Amino acid sequence: MFSRERRPRVACEFTSMHIVAARVTASGVIDIATVCPLQPGALVPALTGTNILERNAVLAAAQNAIAGLGRDREVAAILPDACCRVVLIDLDVLPEKPEEADNLVRLRLKRSVPFDVDKACVSWQAQRVQGKIKVLAAAIFNSVLEEYESILREAGCAPGLVLPSTLASLRQIEAAAASLLIKVDSGTVSTAIVSDRAVLLVRVLERSPVTQGWEKADGPQIVEAVHPAIEYFQDVHGRQIQRILISGADPLEELNLCLENAGMTAQPLVAPERLAESYRGQAGTLGAVAGALL
């Protein structure tokens, strides 16, 4: 959401468990990817306060992750959902003048964020949904944004595109079919619904603590988080979800067993052909960087 026009060829995702970096070829395939682990507690995403608690460790991981990706120094920075607030705002009228429209969106955001919107980076886009205006807005406190961007700059990169993890993942969904995205991180489960190329729901829920690492997705907990999203879509829009996509949850098979018990099945967000063969087993881990790049 917080972006320039040109899309970088390299992306770097920050999570509380690791730094993920990847590069895309001119033909649209991720050919190099690196995952560098972080010690627990080095990075703790939050809407306010300090996120990066062990700066040297996070910087070293970012440098190592980016080192093998070539000479491109403009990167897409992907931030944890827990440090950004994404809100859908219903409006009757959106002012035509950009400054007035931005002021209205910021005014409405004040009801939804625990920080001063005037000291935040805000990006938004207007969508037409069933003849009504639904604004997709994302906000991040300036000091929190600076923490992450400063790591990339010190690592020798320029953050040219900045996205919350779920919004980055959503960029992979192009079909008009009603699609539910489940984005699993170490501390959150994010759900989002896209239909007819419009984002209709975004929800970020905290996960209960896990002891075996974020990739060991708690299937029952995730199913519990998903049900309200499905029920919302059916009640409000009178239609069924046509597909469920997973990003950040490995192994998919284990999670799918729980989803199938609830009458649902899921598939990886990233199509195998968009990844070099050696990375196809990491489709979940690379979901957000793939969304930013492809």
C-alpha cells in the first residue's frame, strides 16, 4: 500500500521468526530465495512502541538474506500484519480532490487505530462494491515504519514498496472467484476475502503461543479463525467462498486435514510454476514475497 509506481525485483519480508528475501526473473519466476532465522524476541511486531528489540541480530539476518540476490538495491519491504492496521471503510461519497479524500480517510481511521493518525503513513485505494464505495486503507505509525526501513537502508537497500504481509499476499489473487486467504504468522492468523477483484474483508487475530515454531500451524485454531470470515461473506453477500488459499502455513497437508474435517480444503497461494523447482517446497513461506514480486 505504501508504494512508488515501479515494482522492485527483490522483496524482503520481516517476521518474528525469520527474514525472507527473494528475487524474481524477467519471466516472472522466483529463482533465488533465502530464509534467515531470528532468535525468539529479536523482533516483536506491534502497532506502537519498539518492534526490533535486538537490532544487530535483525540487521545481520537481513544482510544475509539479501546478500545472494544480486545487485538490485531497490526492494519491496513486507512488514508483519501485527505492526500495521488495515481497515475497510464504507463511504457514501468520496471527495474528488485527493487532499480532501485523504483527509476524510484519515478522519475515519482515527476510530480504528491506537496511535495518532497525523504521525502515521497512510495509504488507501477506493473500491466499488455493489455500487457502494469501500475504501481499503492501511496505516503504520511513522516510528514503527522507520525501524524496518532503517534496517534495509543499513543493509544497503532502498525500500521502494512497503506492504503489510497479508496485502502483499493478496496481490497473487487475480481471479474474480470469491477467494479466502489464510495468512499464518508466528503470532497472528490473518484472513481476507477477495471477490470480483475487490477486498471485502481483512481480519488479523492473535494466535495462542506455539512452542515448535510458526510453521507448525495450529490447525484447529486456524479453522476457528476462518469460520467467522466464511459466515460473514455468506450472510452479507449471499454467496459461497469458492476457494481457500494458504500463505505462510507449512506443511499444507497437516493444515488441510483440519480444514477437511470442517468441510473445507485449501491450496497454496503461490502456483508451483512461479517458483524455481528447488523452492516449490517452500511455497507457504514465500507467499508474501511472491505477492510483492509477481
